[in-house]
Amino acid sequence: MPSLAALLAFAALSVGLAVTPGPNMLYLASRTLAQGRRAGLVSLAGCRRAWR
């Protein structure tokens, strides 16, 4: 069985990964800030289409 320190480190890293945005979110936010709402929505539609 893993040690308590290893379990706590694993839990902390898991929470950190769960609350940080992924690459899609970073892409959408940067596109929206740089080129406006319409470009962000078009990018969102493209990302959504790729996941289907």
C-alpha cells in the first residue's frame, strides 16, 4: 500500500489537474480576447464539432 505522503501528493495533483483549464479552454479564451466574441464562438463550434 502507498504511504500517506504519496496518497496526499496524488490527491493534491489530482485536484490541481481537475480545476485547471485544458488546452481547448486556453485556445478559446485567447481567440476570444484577441479577435472578439464572434471568433470565439466560431472556435467553440469547431471544438464542439471535433468532439462529436
